[in-house]
Amino acid sequence: MTKPSSTDWSRLARQQDHDIDTSDIPELDEAFFQQAQLQVPAKKAVTIRLDADVLAWFKEQGSGYQTRINQLLRQYMQAQQRLR
């Protein structure tokens, strides 16, 4: 994280389950998890030409650079869809 968290993590770690107010959200029961389905968008292998410095910068950030490129493209796509 780039910004320090204002969460009191030690207090949270000491908190018991029965101390947590969940009145504003429904509890997920066994039936929910029996019917739950993980839906991940299908990936498709493509060839894309990127400027060498752009690709190098993403790779310098460590493993997962393709995922980060995909996330940025998705954010751009969603922003453009909201404009329509």
C-alpha cells in the first residue's frame, strides 16, 4: 500500500466474531455457497505491439505485468462505456 492505513489493526485482531455488527448485511449461509459459481472472464492469447519502454516499465514492476496491463485496459474500457 502506498498510503498508511488508518485502521486500528491490533484492535481488530482482538475483536471477537460476536462483537461485529453485521445487521446491515445478510449472513451467507450454506445454501449460498452451494449455489455460488466463480465466473472469471475468459482469457485469450493475443499478440500486441507495445513500445519497448512501456513494456520494460511494466516488467520492472515484477511478475503479473500482463495482469496489470489487462486491468488498466479494463478500466479504460469501463470508463469509455460509461461515457456512452
